[in-house]
Amino acid sequence: MRKYVWMLALVAGTAVAQQEIKVSYQPALYWSLPYYIATEKGWWQELGLKPAFSTFPAGVPQIAASASKSWDVGGAGSVPGILGAARYQIVTIGITNDESVGNALMATREKADAFVRNPGSIKGQPIVLTANSTGDYAVQSCLRKWGLQKSDVSIKSMGQAEIISAMSSGNADLGGLWAPNIYTLEEKAGGKLICSGKDANAIIPGVLFVRAEYAKEQPENVAKYLAIYIRAQQWALAHRKEAIAMMKKFYDQGGVSISEASMNKEFDTRPVYDLAQQLKIMDRAGGQSDVDKWLTGIGEFMRANGTFPEAPATKNFVTDEYLRRVDGDPKLKAFANRKD
């Protein structure tokens, strides 16, 4: 009887120990795969967290939802991350991946080679893209590389699915897309990547963030969140075959179907950062950190697009405080660095 009572107490104690953390993300994306992996592996529970997920079709509505406290932490592209800092007190606490190759200007199979041979011929052409997004940033960076400006082309804004449809049906020859939509256009309609953010020397990181209020109230949970994310990401690198199988299920759930070759391309072209690397790119010992420089560039792009009169200073919304909490806690650090 005593043993039975003790077991009940243990179970009850375990249930109490699981603190809910509301996690927001966009489905079927490479950088959001760690959430799925961590859930399948039970790693949230190992650190006493119970995730409540909310998904969004894009970063802007995701960020806006933070005003109602519908989520505590999450991830998105750098453009919505900066928008969140400017309007909703969203704090960037880490980097999901380098998306510079995964944001690009695409062309139809019939026109791609001509545009590559003579980029100047893009002048006057219509380009369909998702306005004020990382895809938009990549496209404008590519135009500058070729000596062109936004005013030299005709921009039409639409969602990613609409862009794929327009280019597949011959109603548009140029479009700004991000992965995995890039691969969908390549595989379904023979589209070709003619310039990526990386080609134009535009570093495009994805960001991990937290509501400022939640960070102050639950700093330990924020550190645990980072540890779980980093571990899942590093596990995927070390176990690619199993991770690809999980990616297929995760992408299928989000309505995205791409080949295994394209899934492997996600891994090959999108660098991620372990704990030590996260701390390095956030380090301000010598002045601006790498992350400061990357996000300042994107903030300036947003200012030029009329998103806000002045971009928020990165020192006011980018912090390595919670990464340092992970690094300073032996158990959390060991957890984040595990690859099994």
C-alpha cells in the first residue's frame, strides 16, 4: 500500500513538474523540424516542459498573435523577427539556420538561361514575390548585384503558393521564393534558381525568439527551450537518414511534398549552429556581433520598404543571455550538446 501511494505521489509530482510552454512556428520548414524531432523523442518532457504548439502560414500573422499572448517562444524568418521587435517587444535569442541559399530569385525554365546570360534584361520585367519577406530581401539584393533597383522592375506581391501557381502556368517568368517552395517549383515546373541571397552576399538568418514579458517571468524555461532546439538540430545532423524520414512525415503533415534529393539539399545548403557557434555569432566582445550585422542589414531593407521610419537597434532586441544560461548550467549544456 505504501508503495502504491508513493507511486501515485511520484506520478503526480511528475505531472506538476511539466510546465506548459506555448511554442509558435510555421509548418513544413527545415528550421521548424527540430520541434517535431524533440516531440517525437520526448525531449521536452526530459526538461520538464509541456509544449503547446500553434502554427501559422507566415511570419507576420505569427508575430501579431504574440499581442494576445497566444504563444511564449518560437521561430520565424528574420523579417518577421525584426517586425516583432519593432511592434510587439519580441526578443531574438538565437538563430535557427542560415537561409541565404534558401531565399532566391527563380525563373521559368524557358527564360532562366537568357536572364543569367544578360541580367540587365530583367529591367522592366514583372517579378512576383511575397512583399517585405526574406524572399523579397534576397530578390532586391540580387537586383543590386546586377546594378538594378527595385524601381527598375514591376513588383507584384502574392503568397508563395500563388507564386508557384503563376510561374507554373506561364503567367510569370520571375519570382521570389524560399525553400522548400524553391524545390517544389524546380520539381513540378522545371523552374531554375538564378540568384540566391548568398550569391548576392546577403546573409539571411532565421531567428529564435521570445516574448519579452515571458522571458522575464520564465528565464529558465527559455534556456530549456533553446537547449531542446539545439539538441534536436544537432541530432538531425548526426542521424540524417532517420531525420530525413522524420522530415518527410513532418512536411507531409504541412502539405508539402518534395523529393528526398531536395530534402538532402535542405541539410546541405542551410548551415545551423551548435551551442558554441550560437554564442560565437552573438558575441559582442569586439563590437557588433555577426548577428547584429546581419539583422541590421535586413532592418535597413525593411526601413527602405516603408515598414517603419527607423529600424530597431539590434542592441535593444538581440541578446545571448539565454544561450549563456544554457552554457552556464552543466546539465543544460550537456543536454544541448548531446547528439543521441
